[in-house]
Amino acid sequence: MAYLSESIITNVGSDYIEQYLNKNGLKRAEEVKGQDLVYWANDLLQNQRINIEKFEDFLFEELFWGKRKSIHIYKLDSPNKNKYKGDWLPVLQEKYNVDSMKFNAILETHINREEPRKIAAIHSEENYKGELVRVQILFVSYIQVNGENGYLDSSSYIPVEIDFERKIMLIKAWNRQKVAHDENKVNQMMDHYRKLMASQFNISIRNYMSEHKKVLFSMSKKLIYEAYSHIPNYNRIASLNQCIQNFVDEIVHKIDLENVIVDSRGKEIIPDSVMEFDEEIKNVIEGLVISDHFYNKKFDEIWTMGLEAVVAKVKFNDNEQVLTSLSGENTSVPIFCTKTFINLKKRMEESERIETLWITMDRKHGNLNLKFDATNPEYLEVLIKYGIRFNQEDMDSALEIYKKYESKIITEAKVNNQVAIG
């Protein structure tokens, strides 16, 4: 029997369900305005006033994205395996009593302690050859949350997506508060389903090792210098090299420094071990032209520069193996106009690895704030920041910008290998 549970409402959000019903011509009568949504909606279902197929399509979209903004992305080790329905259906039938790759029974799928895991929906797409290009499985698991008087029964929806074209597996979860047991927390749940996909569906993955750290470094560097290239005065700094050198020479000549040495040309210089003085001067000038350009500009004005994205924050291991964090006032503000970043930019470039990268992208309704985390060699973690309603378009934006810089790293590696062989 199809009914809307409190758990589904919690996982989707009562406001969004009510908005959906209102948009479909179902508005509360005066006598039921104070009634809980679960009773009103189930009365509508019982009286066949809700189109169940369309309603479940809406619920699938919300439960597959919506609040599930913690994402683990795994690389498929054998992306040419499991590409036909026949590879999936025997396990689906045996383990989950599901006999189709087009299945949506969210309103009829409920779990409890005796049946703690089920598949609520599964969607798939094929190409003209009959090969699967995408499989989307919506699992539902029994969990407990902390209530005022003890544990409360609830459920957690875990979407798993196999993208054969991108050669990745995505597992998503809602970072829910008040979860009662450690095994039901986000990372543990996602790791459980990663193992389940391997054991039941024979989905094998391979580690990123440090590849994703290199990709994040490439992304951060290119995005930052793309922003700089749109600042007219920044492009003129290179022409000031002689002016900077003259200034450095004059300072060395006029100040009685203790550690000045004479180079092979007989010129007095400051050793780099004391300070790379000319680089520090360039940093100051960079900071001046960047701060001048963005002075009194609102954040949204950045998009008029035609930027793909802006870097809000980075974490990296510098030469002293210290995890260094560079950020603006918060993770939606770009870092490239901060003094801290200007001072540590060279050390970040020397590391050529980024542990964690926060970026901001433009979207139709507000900004899309993404956190890419490469600290775990097994997967790339993506976190959708702040209070937006996460959807497929947002997921595609995150995947596409990462893939763009990943492809550049792969191309550069191939070129370097060819040069080495030659």
C-alpha cells in the first residue's frame, strides 16, 4: 500500500512536499489547515487525488539529490563490466525482489529492524547498443535518531549512481544531525554501501592515490590566474621587473644589512635564505593591484568578469609539511585578494598538491559553493555548501569542472611520458 511516512517527509522536507502538492492543484481546505502533512497527504493518496507515478518521480529527485549533499566519488576499476541489464537483474531479484531496471516504489518501500535495508527505486539509461550508460539506485536503510525520550526509528536514503561514461561511482548522503549510532553516520554509511556494491554487484574501484590532489592544485592555480588575467594592472607587473630590481639595489646600498653577500658579478645581494626581497616586493605590488581592483566591489560583480569559478579557500601541505589553510572571510569569498594568500602563494605552488579546495560557481539561483576534499586516497569527496536545494544540474557542474582539470593533468602526463621516452 502506498503511503507517505514521516521518515520520507523528514528526508525530503515538509515545505517541498507541500509546495509540490500546491503546484499540482492540491491546496488545503480551511478545515485541514492545521492538520499534520502526513495525515493530509495520506488522505489525498487514499482518495486517489494524487497521481502516484508523478509524485514518486518527484520524491525520487528529492531523495536522490535534495539534502544529500555529501558525495563520495570513486573511480571504476573495470568500467566495461556490468554494462548490461543481465549483469544486474539476477542480484536485484535475489537480494531485493526487484525485477526491473525501471522501478520506483518509494511510497510502498518501508523498512524496520527486521528488514533494515531495501531498494526504494532504480533508474537506468541505455545507449543504442543496449549498453547501460547510467544506473541509479536509491537504497533506504533503517536507522535510529536521538529523541527527547530515547531512540526514534527512522530511515536514511542513500543514492548510488554508476556512471559508465564518466567511469565513476557516486554515493551520496545527508549529513543528518542527532543520529544515534556511529554506523549510521555519513562516512560510515557511504563506506558500507561502497562495500555492498563490491560484494553484491561486483563493482570494483581503484584508488586516486595523489592524482586528485594534483587535479585540485591545477584547478586552483588556473582559476586564480584566470581571475588575475582579468585585472588590467596585474598584467603590467612583469614590465616593472627592472624598476623592482633598482629599488632592491638601492635598499641594499643604503641600509647597512648584516647578511649581504657579493655574487659572481661582484654585486651586493640579499641571500634568499634571509629573504627573497624582490619576490616580496612583487607580492606587495600584486596585492595592491588586486585589492585596488576589487575595492568596494560586491561579490556578484565577479561574474561580470566572465570567470568560470572563483577559489574561496585552499588547504595544502607546504615544504615544512604543515597543513596550511588560506581563506577569505568565509568560504564564499575569493582568497586571491587576501594578504595571507599573496604571501603564501609561492609555497602553495611549490607543493603542487591541494588537500582541500573550496570554489564558488555562478548558478541561476544564487551561488554554488563546492568543497573538493582529496585527503582520502580512495575517493574524492564533494560537499555542497550552504542552504541551496541540491539537484542534478549542480552535480553535473561539480563533475564537469573537476573532469576538465583532470583531463589536463592526464594530457600533461602523457606528453611528459612521450618526451621522456623520446
